[in-house]
Amino acid sequence: MTQATQVVTIQNNDIVQFEHDINNALLDLSECLVVDIKYNTLYIGEHTVIHSALIIYK
């Protein structure tokens, strides 16, 4: 029996809150197998930054 791969996405423009959200997601997924985490930072103009993460787990 195979288990489907699932994902969680997190986005925030505040890096401190973003890191807090990732830590909470990893705690929630502590009983799962985290396969990979992909990070991305998007710069829009001079003052807007969006941090995003994709957590892939089984």
C-alpha cells in the first residue's frame, strides 16, 4: 500500500512570522515523513518581499 505525497504551503511577508509558521507546521507534521522543503523569496519593487515555503510530506 502506497501513501500519497502531500504538501503544505506557507507564505508571509514578515520573516519572523514566516519562520514561526514553518516551525508550527513542522511540529504539526512531527508524525509524518518530511520528504523535502522548498524555500523561495520573491522581491516585488523596493519594499515588498514575500517568503514562501513548500513542505512535501508523506
